[in-house]
Amino acid sequence: MRAYYEKRAAEYDDWWLGAGRFEERERPGWYEDMSALIDMVLALTPARTLDLACGTGFLTRHLPGEVSGVDQSPSMIEIAAARRKDGAFEVGDALAPRPGFERIFSSHFYGHLDADQREAFLALPRDELVIVDSALRPESVAEDWQERVLDDGSTHSVYKRWFTAAGLLDEIGGGEVLHDGPWFVAVRSSIPRF
Ligand SMILES: C[S@@+](CC[C@H](N)C(=O)[O-])C[C@H]1O[C@@H](n2cnc3c(N)ncnc32)[C@H](O)[C@@H]1O
């Protein structure tokens, strides 16, 4: 997954924006749901926030407060840092503990983790945790190894899960549903971990 995302960085936002290879995908209601998701992010109370696996910073730029971002891909971090000029960005492992943040925010990362990695993720020190991920759609399975193709024709196997908001909330030990749309779900746990 790591090499795949480093290679994908320059074309990654095509997925969010429905450009390039995603132009012909049927995604009814995608832009409305993306816009509602961004509104949810903008409405969070300002906090000292760490965005884990921030990618290109597509959502990071909308996070209110003092923002740091970490991603294992140098190319992703370069794009994110250019987008959010007041942010502090670092190439590194998102599963390494980084104390001192009021909120951990993570979008479309948790659903790529295996059971051991999920346990490590949920044990990270933080006050508040906000997770954004892909909604389980009627036509989709709950987990899969996907065969993904990049613009250069290379193929990559990627593990991915899809969630109901209630299912994701249950998995993180309870809290609050922040967004429950046709494409995206977001949940918040306010149980601190130190
Ligand atoms: C699906 S992308 C999500 C990017 C961004 N959060 C978003 O929602 O657009 C997954 C990201 O996880 C990063 N990643 C994968 N494993 C990682 C790890 N162990 N530590 C840090 N970043 C990681 C990849 O480089 C990639 O940018």
C-alpha cells in the first residue's frame, strides 16, 4: 500500500474530484456528499489537530485550528504542505504515538488497516478521535482486496473496508456520528487515551 500511494500522489485527487480515470465512474450524489463532508469538517471546533495519513491534504486544509499532518509518502506530504501553508507536515508512520494533540483526525486510512494495525491506531494517545471513511453501499462488499490501476498502467493490490456509520462507531467503542452520507461516513470518539 505504501509504494502504491507514493506513486499515486500526483493523480490522487482525481478520486475526490471525479477527474482522470474517475471521470467516467457513476457516482450519483458524490459531489453533494463531499460538500456536506467538508461542511462537517469546517464545523469542528478549532483544536490542536493531527491528521494521520493526510495524503494530499484534501480535507486537512479545511480542519479548524492548529494543524499537523503525517503521511508515509513524501510526495503526498509535499502536496499537503503546499495546500495548508500554516500546517506542520511530516513524513512518517501514522501508527507511531505522537502525544500532545487535542484531536486526531484521519480520513480514508482506518479502512485500509488490518486487525493489528487497527488496534494500534485506536490505542494512539489523544483526547478526541474523528474518523472519516467510505460508506458501505448497497452494491459493495464490506471488505475486499482491490486490484487498482494507476495512470501509468501499473496494478496494485489494496486492502479496503467499507462502513455503516453505526458499525464504525461500534468498532471504535461508541461516540457520535458526525456524517452519514451515501459515500462517506464520519464518527467521533471522545473517550481520551493517554
Ligand atoms: C486513501 S489515502 C487517504 C489520504 C487522505 N487522508 C484523504 O482522505 O484524502 C491513504 C493514505 O495513507 C497513507 N499511509 C498508508 N500507510 C501509512 C502509514 N503507516 N503511515 C502514514 N501514512 C500511511 C498513504 O500514503 C496515503 O496517503
